[in-house]
Amino acid sequence: MSPQTTTKDRAATAVANFADDTAGASKIVNGFARKVFPDHWSFMLGEITLYSFVILLFTGTFLTFFYVPSAAETTYEGIYAPLAGTHVSEAYASTLSLSFDVRGGLIMRQVHHWAALIFVASTVVHMFRVFFTGAFRKPREINWVIGALLAILAVFEGFTGYSLPDDLLSGTGIRIAEAIILAVPVVGTYISFFLFGGEFPGHAFIPRFYTIHVLLLPAVMLALVAVHLMLVVVHKHTQYPGPGRTNDNVVGFPLYPVYMAKAGGFFFIVFGVIALIAGFVSINPIWAYGAYDPSPVTAGSQPDWYMGWLDGAVRLMPGWTEISAFGYTLSLNVFIPTTVIILVVMSVLVAYPWIEQIATGDYREHHLLDRPRNQPTRTGLGVMALTFYALLLVSGGNDIIAHTLNISINDITRSLRLLLFVLPPIAFWVTKRICLGLQRKDREKALHGRETGRIVRLPHGEFIEVHAPLSDHERWLLVQHEQQRPLELADGAAGANPDTLFGKVQHALSRFYFDDRVEPVTPAELAAAHHHHDDHHVAIDQSAEGNAKITNSLTTQG
């Protein structure tokens, strides 16, 4: 061993000993390295969210080196000839310079924008995975709340981000945001003047949006992500049902070396896919829109998808809901479909773990995930929410649809208003029926086995279909879920006093969740089905032997 290598080893040993003596690093590292995580593809959704957030931090840092957060007027003198010599804001000019003059600037802008879209999308999809599988249940209610806060903060972070270039499209979005703020009763005007530094557009909003976008919101989101990951470690990771998996253990692989290798490789896959999309698919070409001018509005302008549903809600709200009285105007046609809807959606989203806890009367810890079909009401509510969102998103493009299909925009708007109240309940009912049907199919499969399509005639003339037996793993997956019934049909101690208001609400919720249900297979039913299956096998074997004897007799006679 060379003296240089020995010196490096000694230095590394000294640093490790110092860290261990001062902070107990060895215990922390060993604890994390031995932490077991289950393996399932759906868990990668949370990793995509985390990795896209890291990419946003790196690319955003690069962009801040060249972006000028100022609305002051300047003359563009860059290499993009169509805008040469035009009077624009310093924010717009610096974004153009970043796109055309800075080496690698445009690809970094593209990567940043695509990473933002993927971050919001993966956050939403990850939350739906958590919702449909029941991963929000005790003790993970706070982590669910953190996820909901991250989702809404990601939306506002994205909005402030694409508002910074000060182009015509982003300026139109800011104009709409100002109208939403002004529609807030009593305090709307004060909030608008504080945010924009006076009348819109002013010169203060770009520096303020820049501070919010690069400092305030990222700091809050980074803190929430850290707490979220810490709680995942503290509570241990949820896992899907399977043999040997219980609420008291985790079946999987240790963080080191298995998951560290997987996580490192998957990060570069996510980064590579985002870079590939950014290199081939252009997004937000601000040079085509031009600098922001408050007087014109671009026809067909559309926000990013995560803001489009609010735009659609405003378009569907009837104009007669704007009320003028005593010299004051109450713009409910803007206030209700924006501020009120956001507050209602966020309130229901944050409170849902406790709503379901009240409905079930179940206050135990859960570390095993549900199959969505085994929770038909919850799954139906999730699909209903998705349908509601999809209709609002489509409504946000009603002008594009009308122009493309040559249909009256008024007819489209009226139809979407009707569908907004009709389709979500239908989606809930259909989804719940499908889940109950799948449960009945699982019950039949667990009791009688897998259908083979083979029909056999028994000696006494009866025709039966031969079912192949299931493996222990397949059968266990079909019968492992717990029995759930309305609280008044179960032990009275599980619910609140039905004579109180809370008790009445709890029992009504419980009936809503569990009145329509399919009882899971009991051990007695399973034993009886096995006995019946064995009898059929004996009869089939006897039938086969009889057919063989007849065949042999006919062969001998022949």
C-alpha cells in the first residue's frame, strides 16, 4: 500500500470517527442502510415526484444566473431578428437572451418547464395511488396532508414560474389571476394592490413573483418534502397484501445496497426522459407570442393543464351570478368557481382520512394496502373526482373545441354545465358497481377455482364445468381483506351514540360506505367449497374411468 493511500485512509477514518463521536453517525447510517422497503412499480410514482423536484432545483438555479427580474423597459438587441429593436421589459429580453444567446440556455428552459409539468402530474398521480389503496390511513394522516399541501403549492409554484418571462401568454394568465383576486369580497382590492404594487400591471409584480418562485415556495416545499420523507421512514413503508406480509412487518429489500442502486439508476432514467422530451418537443416559445401588452388578448390562449380546470370552472359559471347593489359589485361568477372551489377541494382533500375514519369507526394502524375493488365506495369517489376534473379541463378549452369542430360555443357550454352535474354521479355509480362485480367474481373464484372452459358429464347425467384449483398465494389474495359492515350492524361500541348529532352523521356515513357490499369468503365457506370440489373431482375421475372401460370394451369387441 502506498504512503499516499495510507494517508487518505487515515484521513477518512478520522473524519468518520469524528462524525460518529459528535453525532452518532454510525448508528444513523446503519439504521438507514438496513431500512427495508417493499418492491412495487407504483411506488416509483413518488420517486418520479422527488427526482423531478431535484431537477427543478438544479435547472432553476442555472436559469437564475441569466434571468433579470425587472419590468423596466429596455430595447431588445439580441440575435432573434424579428424582435430586434423592439421595446420590451428586461424580464422578457433576458428570457430571449437566455433562449438564443446563452449556450444551452434554451434546453435548460425546456427541461425546467417539462420537469415542472411532470412534477405536478406525478404528484397528483401519486396522491391518487395513495387514495385508491388507502395508504392515507392511520398513522399516515399527516403525510397525506403534507402531500395535499405540496400539490397545491406545486400549482402556485408553476403559475408564478411561467408568469416570469413577461410574454403575452403569461401576461394574459396574470391578468386572469388579478381578476380572481379582485373578485374576493372586501379584501380583494387590497390584496391586488399589495401583490402588484398598485394598479395592474405595474412594475413591482415581476420582482415579487420572482421572490415567491425562487425563494419562498421552494423553501416551504423543500421543508415539506423533508418532513414527508422523514415520516415515511418513521412509519415504515406501506406494502401490498401478500403471503408473509402483515401490519407488523415489511417484506422487501434493504436501502443499501439494493435500493440505493435502484434509486440512483432511476433518477438518471427520469432525467434522461425529461431531457429527451425537452430536446424534441418545444414548449412555451415566448418569441412567437411577443412581449406582454395589457391591451390585446391572445385568442385561444390556454394555461398549463394544472390550471386549466379553474379556467374551465370560470367559463361554465353563469354570468347572472354577478350581483350589483348599493354601489358595490359582488363578482360571484368569478369568486365561486375559483377561490371557493379551491378552498372546498382542499378542505375535503385534507379532511378525507378523518372522514373515512369516522365512517368506518376504525382507529387502528394500517400498513397493508387495499385493493381498490375491495373499497368500492372510496374508489367510486375517486373516479367521480377525476370525472369532475376532466369536465372542467375540457371546459377550459371550449373555444378551441368550438372553433375546431365548428360548433356553437354556447351549445358546448350549456352541455358541459349539464354534464358537470350528471356525469360525476354516474361515474361513481358505475365504478362502484364494477368494483362489487369484481368482488363477486373474486369470491366465486376463491370458492370454486379458476374456470377452465372444460365441460364434463357425470355418470348420473349432470353437466359441470371443471375448475382448476388456485395456488395458496392466489387464494390468499382473494380472501385476505377484512369484513366491513355499517356500524349499526356491528358492535355498538364501534360507533358513536346514534342519538347525538355526531353519531347520526357517523352512522349515515357508515351506511353510505358499506350498505352495498359483498361479504368476503369465510373459512367455513372455503372448507365447504373444498369438500364440494373434492367430491366433484371424485365423480369426474369415476366418469373418466367408466368412459375408459367402455372404450376398452368397444375396442375388444372390434
